[in-house]
Amino acid sequence: MPIELKKDFKYALVVPTSMGVRITPANGQPVHASDTFTMQVTSAETNVASIASYLGLPVKVLTTFVKDSPIAQMIKSNLKARNMDFEGKDIPQGGPWGYRHQFNIADSGYGSRGPRVQNDRAGEVGRTLNVKDFDLDRIFGKEGVQILHLSGLIAALSVDTSNFCLELARAAKKYGTRISFDLNYRATFWKSREKELHDVFCEIAGLSDILVGNEEDFQLCLSIEGPEAGGKDLGGQINSFKEMIGRVKKAFPNASVFATTLRQVINTNSHLWGAIMLEGNNWHIVEPREIHVLDRIGGGDGFVGGLLYAVLKNMEPEKWVQFGWASGALATTFLTDYAQPSDEEMIWSIWQGNARVKR
């Protein structure tokens, strides 16, 4: 059941996000034992959008920056290099204890030692994202957008960002833009705001056409009964997930696509990776198979990005989950949190299991 997309549009995909940087030790070493680090630009939502932007579709990022910050300058240059337009206010720093872009301090892990991540979000400028700073009638009405992708990370970041995402969803619905929502539950973001955020997430989910989440996301964000713990039996998890997605579909009938990934970690650099998608009444299953992982961060975002790209390119529905699975697997082969595909063939070769040299 193909998703009908707007024909008159400037942007195939629009994502609201809070931009930051990630600091990573070299050679898979842990943070505490390292003195050499690389720094890269990152955000979950631009990780998603990178599949479309690198493959030539027009993408726009809605965000906010710290005025005169070298980190903000780095972020803007990176977004341009990733073929992304961006729009957002420059907020004065307000002194040394004022605003800044978030820092994500993370190693990649190696072998039997898993990766460790510390998010340092104090003073995060992205928490100021406010609907009053954007002309939604221009963005969705005059410019035109095919898909708006929302993340629960941004929807839960602050009261302002919750309202921002809600108003974006309402405007998208008004102008016929399709809505994708990756629930991305974070307990620390929800603390003391459970009732408020539950209501916000349920309204956005009710407006959405594509819903993505794991068992925790659907249970804790939307109060949907989840599957019993599947342990290491991914085959058993598939049946449990299918039952849960059936309950999600009944609760949110506006959505026509529901998706989740499956992951079993054998060790840091070897995972079993699978995916499930319900499109209309049709199940599309990618049975878990082994992938080799350089850095796992961004794999789930790559899956969503590939799925959305496949929808935007009007591929057959069975290929949406295949392209998403392979895009997620591709992302785990990059040291950046986002995949940088050179062309569709690079992604399809991963799906086909073809890692032979291309000359």
C-alpha cells in the first residue's frame, strides 16, 4: 500500500533537531584510557536524514545555534557538506554558564568490551527550539514537504520542544505532508513529565503515517502492552513484536506503516541484525543475520533513514524494510554516526551480501 506523497514540494524530508558534537577515542579505546580524540557533528535526526541527503534528495534541518560559537560554525559547515539546508536562530551564549551545543562522549568498544556513552547536555541550546521562531505556513504550505520526520528525543527535550514538535505535526497534517515518528524513549527526559509527554506523544502518533519504535518505546511512550521478554531467541521476539504492533495499529489507525529493528549483540563487532515492518495488512520480515560492526551508534537511525528514502523513491513496499535494514548495517561501518552512501548500489550490495571489491 504505497504512501501517497505531495507532488509539489521543495523538500523531500524535513527534520527538527538539536545539534551537537561527539568526542570519540581513537582505535576503539575507552575514554578513561585515551588522550587522543576525534570530534564529529551529530544528532539522531540528521543521522536519519543523511541517507536521503547523500543520495540526492532535498533535505532541510530545523534547529537552533549558539551565536558566534566555533562549534556552531563547525555544525553549519558539516550540514552543508552533507547536502542539507538548515534554518534556525542564533541564540546569544549568555556568558560562560549560558548556552552551548550538547557533547556526546562515547567510545566504540571493541570485542568483548562494549561501548560506553556519556551525554553531557547541560545548557543545551536545542532545548530553546520554539515554534514562534519558524514560519510553518511557509515551510509546509509554500515550500512544501513530502515527509516530516520527528523523534521522541526532540519531542521530550523541553516544554518548548514538545510544543514545537506537536505544532509541526499539526501543520504537516494540515498541508498534506506525511509524518514519520520514531518514539525514542529516554527515561531521563521523561522524569516528572510522564503524563504531559504521554499526551503529546499520543497526539503526534495519532497524526503519524509511519511509526517506529522498540518494545520499550511503545510501552512507555504510548502505554501499549509490549511483548514478553524474548531473551536471545530473536525468532520468538518476531512473533511477540508482531502481536504488539497489532495493538499499536488498533490504537493508532491513522498510521499505515509500523517498523522496528531487532538486534542481538554477539560481541561489540558482531551483531545479529533484523527488522519487522507492517505495511497496511502486509508483514515484511528481515530475519536476523550477522553484520560486522565498526561503531554501532547510528545503526537504528540508518534503518529509519533508509526506510524513509525508499518510501520517498516510491519503491515497492517490500523493499522499504530491505533498504532500511541495509542502510542501518551500512551506518555501523562508518566512524561517523551517520552513513554516507555514495549511491543506492552501495546499500543494495549490503542487502545482497556482496562485499566484493568494485573496480
